[in-house]
Amino acid sequence: MAIVIGDGPAARMLLTIARLGLGGPQHDGWSPPHRRYRGIGAHPTGQDHAPWYRTRGRQRFSWVHVDDVVGAIRFIRDDDTLSGPINIASPRATDNRTLMRTLRRVVGTRVGIPTTRWMLELGMLALRTEPELILKSRWVAPQTLTDAGFSFAHTDLEAALVDVHHSRPAHRASATERSADVS
């Protein structure tokens, strides 16, 4: 399953990052070697260090709207002919630059500071997660689902993010307060 765009931790974190002006593209680069995750530290051969990649914000990002997750699970449950691994992801993956630009547009932030690996290492340490989740391409296609006839309701990233952003409880509360102030 791809990163779910809904009222969960992934979407909340991405929207918050964009709102704070940190929603620029994320660039991979050098970082002090450590063994917290695969890809940094000793090379698997035991010689030299593992390579780092210059992603420049072009790493792929697969996503899926929460409504499509529910729909796909029901579709899979009801279709006895489906078997084997099934990817639940929007058929329209994006890249990191486009994702971050779209997030900034949705939250109304004009500027997004690009971040490099060392900055992400510090931020992700505080969030208790790994920067690899952002820096590595995560790209899958829902071929089995689409071949079986499943139709995704949310294939446009911006529309999906707007839907999620405007349905968040904090956003609804502030919109209600603004309309009460007008009355």
C-alpha cells in the first residue's frame, strides 16, 4: 500500500511541513555514516561506504486517497478471481518536487525551503522516523486492480490533498469560527 492521503500521520506531517515553509524538495546527499538503516554506513561488501544518491527532489512518490483504500479493499474482498500481491496506490504517482509544490498550494504557503539529508536526519530524529521514507523513491502501480476493473475515485493529487485538508477537524473548526465571526 502506498502512502495514504487521509487524516492520518503521513498527511498531517506533510501538510504541517508545507504550512511551516519547509515544504521544498528534499535532496539526498552525504550524511555521517551510521547503522540505523540500510543504505548508510558500510557497503554490503564490507569495503568503503554505501553510495548516496543525488535525487534533487525527483524521487518518485506513490500515494492513495483513504477513500480509494477502503474501496479497493472492498473490491478485493468481493472479487474471488483476484489473487497474489495487489498494490493499492493511485495510478498517477508523482515526484517529490511536485508533491511539495502541490502541498504548498493547498495550504497557501508560497515558499518552501529545500532540505538536504543532514537537515532531514535532525528533523526525522525528532519525529522518530527515518529520512529514507522521503529520500528514496516509493513507486508502485495498481496494475492488478486496474486490470480487474477497479476505478479510482481520486487520481488527481491536488484534488485529493484539498479534500483531505478541508475535511480535517482543525480546519473545519477554524472555518466554523471564521463564519461565526462574520455573523
